[in-house]
Amino acid sequence: MENDGLELTRKLVENPRISIRRLANELGVSYIALRDRLRKLSHKGLISFTLSVSPLLAGSVAAVVRVHGHRVDDMLSKASRCNRVIAGLKMGEGEAVLVIYGRDKGDIVSVIDVLRNNVDGDVEVDIEYGRLPLDFKVQIRNPHPDCNNTYCNSCLPLLRNRNGGRNT
């Protein structure tokens, strides 16, 4: 069974858009059994199928943000629903690290401000800026951001050709 799971993982990584029917045929299992297996894994939150976009659409400026304060768990919880946060790690009591991206440093500071404003108490942040590699893909996890902030409406990238829609 472990090898079956490994082969399923490989097939999905190779082609995440493969149909369940084709995947079942390639794995030599029934369509119903595979569909049910994928549903159970998804409902348990163990796998997900999400949109990933290029930094050319979403922004390539990134920052490692070290957060210090008494309510970092609350901040991490809010950050986990933010499309501009690539990762959040709890480092210890009262300390966390976030990786945030945007179109520019102002975008990143805005995200930090939104996250700080949703946490009671003082939160200190240290920021180091960098760039995402252009072949990196940013995962868009939340189709309905609930920040109630004008800035956050721009965390969903517009899916369009960069050349104005013309095929070249």
C-alpha cells in the first residue's frame, strides 16, 4: 500500500490535472476506489488542489518577517488565510517567522500592518527583503479573503496574458 501511495503522489506531481479515470487506469485501481481515496484525503485536509501562479502575476518582492510578541499564535492564524503569506512558522513562545510576498515593499508592509492590527497587544517585527525566483510558483489558497481591508482585495492576481491578451 505504501508503494501505491508513493506512485499516486508521483503521478499527481507529474500531472496535477490528470483525470481520476486516467489516473485509476494508470495505477491499476478502480475509478470509484481512487475517487473515494482522494476525497477522504481532501476532506481530512491532508491534500489540496490549489492554483499556483508565477511571481510575474503576483509580485516577486519577498520578505522574511520575524515576529515577537505575546499573541503570535493569533497572528499566525490570520496569516494562514492570507494569500500574500507563503509560510508561517512558530519558532518558540512569543516568536514566529513569516515569508510574505508582494509587488513591492509597500505591499509587504501593508500585509504586516493588516496582520498586526488584527492582534491585540504589541508585536515587534524585523524584516529582511529579497526576491522570489521567477520559476517559483505562489500558491493561492484563499478565494475569499476576509481581511475587510482595501489592500487585501489585490491579493488575488488577475489571470491574464502579460502582453494585453494578444497571442504572440
